Amino acid sequence: MPTILRYEAYRLYFFSHEPNEPPHVHIDRDRLSAKFWLSPVSLARNRGFNARDLRRIEVIV
């Protein structure tokens, strides 16, 4: 799980082998987790982030 970016409390990373999915990044903070597709940037999965956090993460991505 190579980390791409640490921004404030967020960690953005990817898995090197997810062959059947479009390019994306995973974002964690504490026990919260989300996944964003990269092109176009859009939410793929959310586990615990509220709407405000998700908007902020989308800007970061």
C-alpha cells in the first residue's frame, strides 16, 4: 500500500494489484475510509466520512 500523500489527518494510498477496477485512490483517516475514482474524480465507496469530509477529500484528490 504505497502512500501517495499525507495531508493533515488524511492518508491517500493505492494498492498495486487491483486489476479489474479503474484507476483510483483510497483515503483513510482514523477508522474512516473512502475510495475515489480518478478520471473523472468521483466517490466510489464511503465508510464513515460525512458529506463535508467527502467534499474536502474530493478537492484534495
